[in-house]
Amino acid sequence: MKTHNFYSFLFLISIAISASAFSIDLLGIAPEDEKYYKADVIKCKDGSKKFKREQLNDEFCDCPDGTDEPGTSACPEGKFYCRNAGHSPLILYSSRVNDGICDCCDGSDEYDGKAKCPNTCWEAGKVAREKLKKKIATYQEGVTLRKKEVEQAKQAFSKDEADLLKLKNEEKILKGLVQQLKEQKEQIEKAEEQERLKKEKEKKLREAEENASEQEKKPIEKHETEEHIDEVPHPKEENADAAVEAGSGDNSQSGTSPSNVIKQETAEGSDGTVVKDESKASVDHAAKQEGAEANAGTVIKDERGHDAGTGTEAFADHAAKQEQEKSDTIEGLSKEELGRLVASRWTGENAGQQTKELDNAKEEEDDGSSEIPEAAENDGYDGYSSATDEDDRKYDNDEMEEHNMDDEHDDRDNSYNSDVEDYSDSKTLHSQSWLDKLQQTVRNILQAVSLFKTPVDISEAARVRKEYDESSQKLSKMQSRISSLSEKLKHDFGMEKEFYSFYDHCFESKQNKYVYKVCPFKQASQVEGHSTTQLGRWEKFEESYRIMQFSSGDKCWNGPDRSLKVRLRCGLKNELADVDEPSRCEYVAVLSTPALCLEERLKELHHKLDLMNTKEPKSHDEL
Amino acid sequence: MASSKLISLSLLSLLFLLHLSTVSSWKKDEFRNCNQTPFCKRSRSRKPGHCNLVATDVTLENGDLTAKLLPQSPNQRIEESKDGEEEEAAPEPPKPLILKLSVYQNGILRLKIDEDPSLDPPKKRFEVPDVILSEFEEQKLWLQRVSTEGGSSIVYMDGDYEGVLRHDPFEVYVRRKGGDRVVSVNSNGLFDFEQLRKKREGEDWEERWRSHTDTRPYGPQSISFDVSFYGADFVYGIPEHASTSLALRPTRGPGVEDSEPYRLFNLDVFEFLHDSPFGIYGSIPFMLSHGKDHGTSGFFWLNAAEMQIDVLSSGWDANSGIAEPSGRGRIDTLWMSEAGIVDTFFFMGPGPKDVARRYATVTGTSAMPQLFSTAYHQCRWNYRDEEDVENVDTQFDEHDIPYDVLWLDIDHTDGKRYFTWDRALFPHPEEMQRKLAAKGRHMVTIVDPHIKRDESFPLHKEATAKGYYVKDASGRDYDGWCWPGSSSYPDMLNPEIRSWWGDKFSYENYVGSTPSLYIWNDMNEPSVFNGPEVTMPRDAIHYGDVEHRELHNAYGYYFHMSTSNGLLKRGDGKDRPFVLSRAFFAGTQRYGAVWTGDNSADWDHLRSSVPMILTLGLTGLSFSGADVGGFFGNPEPELLVRWYQLGAYYPFFRGHAHHDTKRREPWLFGEQNTARIRDAIHIRYALLPYFYTMFREANTSGIPVMRPLWMEFPADDATFNNDEAFMIGNSILVQGIYSEGVKSTTVYLPEGQSWYDLRNGAAYRGGVSHKLEVTQESIPAFQKAGTIVPRKDRFRRGSTQMVNDPYTLVIALNGSLAAEGELYIDDGKSYDFKKGAYIHRRFVFSDGKLISSNIAPTNSGKQPYSSNCVIERIILLGLPSGAKGALVEPANYRTDIEPGTLTLRGGSIPVARVIRKPNVRITDDWTIKIL
């Protein structure tokens, strides 16, 4: 006997039975593949060699790619196909065949008798079909919504494009006018300057005669400047004073309240005085937390108190120093402070951004007296779901919020947005006439003051100046509108511009005490009370518009820059949910949106349902 | 506060920050160096010839040789150089010490020196209990007589050795019968023994360290002495230190710059350096020496107090004129301990395996592990909730990557109260474990020794009420700080407390535990965040009035023991415990596995993992590994892949990561890297039958699973300080790749045989270095010619599903076309193997025949273990082509031989002759003849 059947040998040791050729031969082969195995000599699919038909599923791996063992576990790279009539077919790794675990609902992967796998396809299929039907319903509606959305987006897009084109033309004209006015203005100014010089000369002559009286004036002026320092100053002057006081040339500050100072400084990050202020402020902040923090050491508190919302570099800086301080001053710490300090090396829990993790139940628990469960912290905590997890989760969250960009949090976007508003009003209503009028006006002016005489006609000069100021203001508004529009149009809005409306939207989701705010094409943040942590700036779409990637957010203490991946799935509303942090400072979230309700996908789902319905096993015919 | 400094330092600190990120944050100044440790400083400052003790009154007592050690002349002591320490100037006349020499079977000499109990010392000095096997005591040879030879007393040892006590000056050594010395104590006269005495007026015994004060109520009590190894090229052992060198580098003497001794003091060191003599989590005071001409010997000091050991470089004693100058094949070492007694063991070789076996007769062999625990473990601080656990589990299956155990770190508990669950994150722990168990997988949860001082925590209440905590110097329950905050520590020295603790692992007590749950003991050095050097104060008090200083290095051992015995009890003594511990001591191998602690994700830590694990193996602790990927920091994908490729050969194979690191489950680094990691893990699973056989060898003999090359090739001196390659068993050699972007590497293959590449079967000559190309796909690994390695090549989800899978035998033929190997199988979980329920086969190939024969003792078959497994494939490397068939006997059928590949990987090239489907049963005797 030349070839030995493994299973007969195993179970019927000395009796040689050739197992039912049909069942063994076709095991694990997909229906569309059956033809491939018809021949007497079969090629390994990778072309590496050939095998005889009797070597098919003979429990010995001949082809490294597993061609000869689709129905056994003999080839590590083999794949097993189960039909799962009544449900969906499944392709398994060969490692699952006869491993004692039922993987196929029809039980076909466990045929060696060691595990009993009842056929559950119809029952499981029923659930799956129901789910699928629901999903199809969602998709059907979603596809319609999406079409509408795409239509609107296309219109909006072309309109924006047209606007941009128009604006650019207008800008060209306006620029010309402004230039003309400017030249005019400069000529006027030149003339005025000459006049002034002339007058000054005359004045100097007079002054020479009035020396005595001048000497008395000086002390008075001096006195006045001194007063400036003490009194609430004129902003400009104060600025200079502050710079002098700080003993550095930095005069870029303009704020006066301590919080402003901090904000600016952390952004700029170098001036000594301000760092001082900042540390004071953070000590104050820390002091406020004292109540909640129970017995925590001051060193730690200081760091915790400092929120990581802004100025991360300055913060890290601060932390590093604290660390240095710690190793220097361990002697002065109480036993508990020392314990906390050493523990924090592993946990990093003294870090600023850890505030969120620390200031609830956990904190109290640390002092060993409280009974408050940690549940509070973990409520509504959704874990992180597998990327392959289907879109079937959570449609029940109804509070969907859409926000316009004119939001107090984002200064940059905010500023140009409001500009856009008032400009677009005038523009859309009567832009042409407005521009015509302006052109007319300028023409008039140019004609009127084309020839100069000295002295300058004061009312003419004022008119030119006024027109120039107004026009250049309009020009700069127009330019900022152009730049924001072209900025917008530069983005990739999807295959059919289906994400166009996202540009002016932010999506929010509240989880515990945090509000997560995702503004596509802009940034994403985590807001807690007054503190905002940037989770990332817009980077791009990934996985063919199934993921929105935000990166380079605020830096984590002892960790990476924060980032956020928003997975998109088909839903009837734009709805942000399931924000999570699977790795430290790497966030994920799910956004349901009609934009993902693709027609092709709907077709696939229909097809899948058809398959499931038609492959009903005979035993369930009565259904 | 810091505000004023902030101003002046704002710029500086930015620079400092940059600096910090590149420099390790090991807090060096939080730990004592030798100079800051009075006993160490004192011992080190002594000159050769310091000791003036003379052995007198030599007699035989209870089968032992005993003698008294007395100073030659009491006045000499005072003339000695002083270092300003008061205790050095004790004018009190020293009392005689009692010396005892015992001889045991297999060439083991034991030397004990202690104070004379009959002279009423203030306190009994601590002798570490529960480490020496009781069976060992039964192996004592009853000395019948002592011969004297010119001022020396000589006892005969088993074999070719004799133990010698020279009287004046006192010295103890072992020599070959009438010939060369092998190991000696006090040849350089550095012996010193600080006897306990009453405190005199004005004496201040306190020691201060940073903000801590050690009251030292018993004053100085340290012991030190020199040990010399003769004919030694290198010395090895005394873990645990992070090092890139397997051989111990000299710590003092000519040519040594960084002059710190090797420290043995169990400490939780944050971000330990990859190369430093500094003490970390565990201690085994066992040293081995090896030389080309004189073979191997070993020396073990059973002492659990802080120990410092100097390896002295040649010429350190240049002008002493006391002993024969070092450097002629002798390596001198200086051993110093803060407390305890002298209880030392001399082990004779001549071979490395002889020494390993003998050491194991004293401290025990490694416990037979659960089969699942020899497979791959997946850990992270922390898998956060049940959904996370389920998701990770599912993803392993989705990527067809096998794993056996999923681990939960401290955050699974309710506020770090061990034996509890955070019910918000883990509302259904039993169900979670059952789901894993349904796939044959296991779970491990962490249980640390610090107990949260929380009146509402029953465990704390009970421990307090029963007085089960370690006490501080004032007699109150010691209150330290660890993960839960204020914590106390059960006194594991007390057998009653150990038993009480063990009971906490019963299913009733540990609510939410199931039979598939096993345990991880961390922080058991013990780690105390606000204690001196991040551990417990030395003057804390244990059971029997033992000071913490006396047993510190064994605290973790007792904790591990207690946990392990608890699990044993949980399973009615039928289920082998699996407990991973971070702290360890001599004997830990009997209770479970250890890992090398909180390493870092950098190449140097990858490199040092090999000498560290090899050293643990040499000192009896076979079941050990390093965190794959590195605990701290984020490994680059290349480093992570290399770590998996190396870690697949660690005896204990676990991926682990700190909670600040990015997720690093094997499928997160792109398909190519996923495939590489999968491949590495698959290699381990394929080799599980071989590994398990080696674990059995370690269990019966004490010879480690992972071995330094010189253990297998003791005569090949090119292997003696090879830190980069190692052997798994006697058949497989592995060379790690320890740096980035490596395209080629040099591998030394030991002499005597040729070697076959484990992936492609290419043959290489032994005794030379080969320059090999290296790809990202694998690290170099070879099978020695003349060996047979059993494998299971079918891929599964985990080891549980492989039980019935058929075997593949890989036969690497040597020059005479012969090879042999073994296979050990049992049920993988119970103790039935102790009653003979196992299969142990020897495969021998010679004269064109492969014979399988039973090597299990035939009378042990009371409870036979049976298996239906067959051999599906036999791969012959080095067989001349031509053979077309084979005859299987006694069944008497023919099967085919065809060209085949060494592995079933796609793209493999046929390099071997393959016997196709011999389908012989693994339990049977059979012969396969090549036709």
C-alpha cells in the first residue's frame, strides 16, 4: 500500500478504508474553483509544482501555497471555503480546519469528529439578514440624501468657483483703482510735505527768537511722561514701558491682563518676565485644585494644575525642570510625596494633560479614605472597536449638532469668516453697481485733481484720502475673501465633492465631561470647560475617503503629538460618536454621514442579501 | 517655589529638556554605590592578608569537619588601617567562629562559618530557610576521617576531588586529588566577619541615606571574603545585572575604569541601563568559572542580604605577595554581604553541564511548565476593558497569528486592590475568561505584594487583624507607598502567612477567577516608591525577628513561592501553576518563570537581553525572557520585528509595553511587518515540541533550555565570550541581529560539526566564522549536524489546538550520516508525568535507518499517557540524493522519498529528501529504512 490515508490510519488503525472520495476531494473548495481541480494532474496555483489528483486533500502539503490541501490543515498557507448555506460563505485560514473550534456555521470545518458543530447557518443567517435589511434600508435612504448632498455640493462648489473668478477680476480692477488713488494721494502728500517744509523753515526762523520760553516747557513734558507710567496707560506707550521693565527688547505684547500675557507668551515662549507670570498663574491654578487633590505634593500639583491646552513647549520645559528639581529636593518631601513622585515616573500622571484622568474618583481614591467608585471615569467609555467592525453600531444618538465656523474657539477661521459675511452681503446684492460707482468716483477724482496747485485744496485732499482708505480697505477684504475661498477650493472634497458642506461644519460629541469637536479640513479638539486641547490639524482623507486624519495636535507629556482618526460610515445624519483613545494620545472616532452611503455599496448589500436568501438549506425549506 | 529658578533657567531648561530626551533617566543618585555603602567601602579597602584567623580544634562532628577560627594574635587587629568607621576599631576581643565543612554526593563541598551559638551572641544570625532542597540534605556523605597533611586537613569528596582546610592562615579549597586547586576561599586573606555585639556608649549605629534613616539596632554584621577560580578563562553568573557581556567583566584592578562591584540587591530601577553592574530585580549569588583546560566549576553563597561582588582583574594584587600572583589562569573575586552567615557551596565540573546539574541538586530544577506557557504571551499595560480584550483576541485570529495567553496589568483591578476587578471595565471577568478558554487560551492577571491600606478592603482588614504585615523598626505595620497609595506588605517569610496568602487564589476567594486564569507577581523586590532606594527599609522586621536587611533578596522569592503554592492548592495539586515573577532568588526556578523587568525599546536592550537570559539559565533559572519590543518607549518597526525574531527563542516569550507607548500588537506595522512577526511566532509554535522536550530536560537535570555556546562546546574557546549567539537545547544555534539596517553579519559556528540553516537548509562548516547576508525576514539560526529536531508544522490559533497535530522530524545528518534526538510529551498541564504518564522517545538515525525507541523508564508506566499523533513528514538534511523510498517496519509498508523543502513557506526551494507520510505513531517503536 503506497499512500496511506491519514484519517483512516488514525481512527481505524489497521483497517484500510479509502475515505469517501467525493467529500474529501471537494472539501474546502469554493464552487467557482471546482473546475480547477477536475484534472488528474493539477498545478499548484503558484506554479511551483504539480500534484496528482489523489494528493488533493490527502493531509500532506505538496504546494507551499496550499493549492493541494484546501480542505485540511496540512498547508500553513491554505484556505478553507465553507458554503454556509443560509448564511454567507466564509473563507478560513487552514489553521482552523479540525482545530476543535466551530468556525463555519455549517460546521464543515470540523469533520474529524472531535468537535460537534451543529449547523446554525439559518438561525445565524436570519439575524444577519435582519441586520442586513436594516442596513440596506439605511443605505437606501442614505443614497438619496447623498445624491441631494452631492447635487448641492456641486452647485455650491461651482458657485464658489465662479465667485472666486469674479472676485479675482474685481480685485484686478480694484487694485488698479487703489493704485491710482495711491499715486494721487502720494502726490498730494508730496505737495503737502513741500508746503510743510516751507512752513517749518519759516517757523524755525521764528523759533530762534523765542528761545527763552522753550526752556520752561521741558520739565512739564517730562512730568507728563512719568504720569503715564503710573496711570492706566495708553496702550501703545504701555507696551514700550513693559518692554523696558522687562529689560528685553520684546515689545510685541499688548495685553494687560495676566491671562493674556500667559497666552501670548506660551505661544512665543521666550521672555523671562512672562514665564514668571505664567508660573505664578499655574501655582494659583494649582492652589485652586488643592481641595480636590487631597494630600498631593506641591510639586506634582503644580504640574497637574498647568493645563496642556496651550503652550506645550513651555509646559514641557516646566516639567523637565520640575523633574530636575525633584531629584534635587527629595529630602524635603513627605513620605507620601516621595511615593507619588516615584510612582509618577511609570505613570506620567503628574503631567498636565493627565488632569482629565486624575481629577475625579481616582483622585479621592488615592487618599485611601473614599469609597467613590471609579465608574464615573469610565462611564460611556466605549472601548475601541475593530476597524472591521461594521457600520451597524449605534444609530440611537439623536443629538446631532452642527456648528458654523464663527465660533469663539478658532481665531483664524473666525476672523475671516465674519469678514466674509459682511463682504458677501454687499457683494451679492449690488456688487457690480458698487464697483461701477467706485470706478466712476475715482475717475471723477482723477479728473478733478489731475492738475496740482499749491497750496493743496484741503477738501480735495481729504476726499482722495477717504476714497483711498475706503478702497484699500475694500481691497484687503476682497483679498482675504479670495484667499479664504481659494484656500477652501484647494481641498479635496471627495470623488463627487460629497464632503463640500463639511467645510463649514464642526461636529461635536459629548462624552463624560469632554466635548469632542471635529471640524473637517480644519482641526479637531477636546474641550473641557474652558480648556481646549488640540487633537490635531486636518491632514487628509485616507482609505479612499473612509477616514479623516487629523495630526500634529498638542504634544503629550512623555508621549507623541496628539492625533485623531475619524472613521466615516453611512448614516442618515452627520453624527459624531464613539470617541476613544486606544493608544495614548491617539484618538479615534466614528462619524456617521450620508456622504458614505454609496450606491455601489448598496448594490453589494443587495447582492449579499440575495445570496443569503437563495442559499437556504433544504432542511429549512418550510421557512 | 520654583518661580525664581524658572526665570533664570528658562532657556537653560529647554536645553536640559533636549538633553533629557536623549539620556536615560535612570536616577543614579537615588541608589547607593559601594562608597556610600559602609560595609562595601570597608571590605573593599582591605588589603590582601588582612585576615589573621587560624583554624584550630579540627574535629569530626555529625559527619562534618568542624573547626574554630581564632585570630592569630588579638593585638594585630588594632594595628590595621582604619577608614574612620567606628566599628572597625572594636577593641573587644573577637570570639571564635565555628567553621564546618560538609561533603555531598556528586562532588559538592559545603562550607559554613557562623558565630558560636554556645558563646551567647546577642542574636541568632539569619540563615535563609526553604531554599535548599530537603533531598539535598539526604545526599550528605558522612565523613569517616580527616587526613592531615602539613598544616592542612583534607576531606575526600565524591569523584576525583578533595576538600582542604589549611589551618594557618585559614583557607579552604577544593583540589583535584593531590593536584591542582579548583576553587578556594580566603587565599588572599580578605576574609572578615563582623560579629554581633552590644552597643557601647556613644556609638552611633544609624546609617542615613538621603531622607531615610536605618536604625541598625544590631550594628555592623557584614561578612566578606575572597574566592579564587583556578584555570579559569572567564567567570559568569551572579544575576541580575543588565549587561551586553555574558562573561563577567572585571570590576577592579588594572585596566578597570568604572569601579563599582556587581551588586546583588533586588531593586525596582526605573529605566535601568542596558549595561551596568548595578543590581536590579533579582539576585542569585552563584558564580561559574570556565576554562579551556580546566573546565567548569561553581561557587554559591546562600545569603539573602545585600551582596556586592568584585571580579578582580589580573594583577590587582601585584604587590601583596600573599598568594601566588593572579593572572596565570586564576580569577580572583571578592564577595561582601551586609549580614547573614557564610553558607557556601563548591561545585566541581568538569563540564558546564555537570556544574549546572549539581547546582540544581542544591536549589532544585525548574518546575515543569504548563505547555501553554511555553508558547506566545500577549501583554500590555493595560488592556483596558472587556471590549479591548475581545478585540485584541479577535485580531490575532483575523491575522492568523497564534497566541496562548492574554495578560491584564494593574489597571484591571478596583483601585489596585488585587484579587478584585474594576467592575466598570471588567463587569464579566468569568465570561471573558471563558470566551478565551473556548479558544484554548488563557488569561494572566497581576497580583502584587503591596496591599492597599484601606479599611474597607477585606484583605487589608484581615491582614491587619492577624498581624500579617511586615513591621517597621518601631513595631507598627510598615506603611509604604506603591500603586494603590499607602500600602502594607504581607510577611512572606512566615509559612503561615504564605499559606494564608495562597488560599486567596481559591476560586471562592478570588472572585471572578476561573481555571484558565494564572498569575503574575510584579513589584516583589519589594518595590516601595517612598522607601530607601525604592524598596523596604532594612530595619523593617519580619517573622522571627529577622531584619529586612537579612532577607531582602529573598522576599520576592517567598512571595512567588506563596503564589505558586496557592495556585497548586487551587487545582487540588493537579494543575501546574504558572506564575511569572519579577524578583527572584536562588530556587525561584521551582516556582515559576521570571522576566528581565522594565527594559526599553532600544537596540542595546535587545542586545543585553541575551546575556541576561543566558546568565539566568546558567544559574538555574531556565524559564525566563525579556519583554519583546521593550517595555518603555516606542520601538521602530524594524526593532520590533527583530525583537520578535529573537524573542521567539526566549524560553519565556511575551510581548509587553508601557501604557504611554503606542499600541504595538503585531498587525499594526504594515502587512510586511505583520508577516514577519507572524513568521517569527510561527517558528516558535513549530518548535514547541522541541522546546517542551528541552523544558523537560531542564526539569530533570537543571540544564537550561537556552544555553551559552560554551555550555555545548566547552572546549571551543572561541565561544567563551560570545554574547550574541546561543543554543536552544543541543541542536539549534541562534544569532540575534542587534542593530538597525544590518545587511550582513558574522556568525561563528562552533567546531566539530557542520550546521544547516534553519530556513533554507544551506550547510555551513563548523569551527569558522561565516559572513552571512541578512534580510529583514529572519535572523540567522542553524541546526547542528547530527541532531534530530521534532516540530509541528501545522499552524493553529494556539498550542491547545496543536495537541493532536502530526509531527515533522528534521534530521540533520553529520559526516557519518548519523543523527539523534529526543521527544518528550505529556498532557502539558498536570502532574501525572510524575507517575510516569508521559512519552519519551529517542530517535536515532544511522546506517540508513531511523529507529524510534522508548527511553521512559519501563516500570513507570502505571498511568500511561497516550497519543494518537503520527509523524507526517521526515526531512533529511545531508542525505545523498538517490533514495526514492523507505520501508516502515514493523507495519511493513513502503512510502515515498522525494525532494522537498525544509519549511512549508511559499517560495522555498527543495533542499532536502523528504519521507512522505510515514504516518508512524509517535508512541510506537518503529524503524524506517531508506531504500
